[in-house]
Amino acid sequence: QAAEPRQLYVKDWAFDPFTATEADKAPLYAHPTYGLAEAMTDLWDGKLHFAGTEVAPVFGGYIEGALEAAENVLSTLNL
């Protein structure tokens, strides 16, 4: 049945009243600045690390950012 869908739904979450605000409707004119906030560093005596695309210093928001963040965490671990 999945090979022959009967309907397609396209959802723009920026206009969903339960998940977005008025500010979400404004278009972006540049890629947002990402990176690891200072408050998120050295948590639990350096034992808690974040390695998602949202904390990448250069390519945040992209798959390259996820890889960059993972490499950054790996470089801090003593493996």
C-alpha cells in the first residue's frame, strides 16, 4: 500500500499555530549563527558533550555541521 499513496500532505510548520510564532513566518535572509554556547561547555566536569549540527561552529544546520561537531567531541575525548 505504501508504494501507491492516495494522498500527499505538505506541511509548513512555520504556519502551524501550535508549533510556531509570528517570528517564524518571517523569511531568513542569511543562515543562522550556530555554535556551542559557553553555558553548555564543561558540564558535569567535562563528561557531558554535545555533538549535533546545532552546536557546530562553522557548518551549523547542515549535515557537515553534524560531522564537524562529532569530530570536535571526538578530539576532546581520550579514546
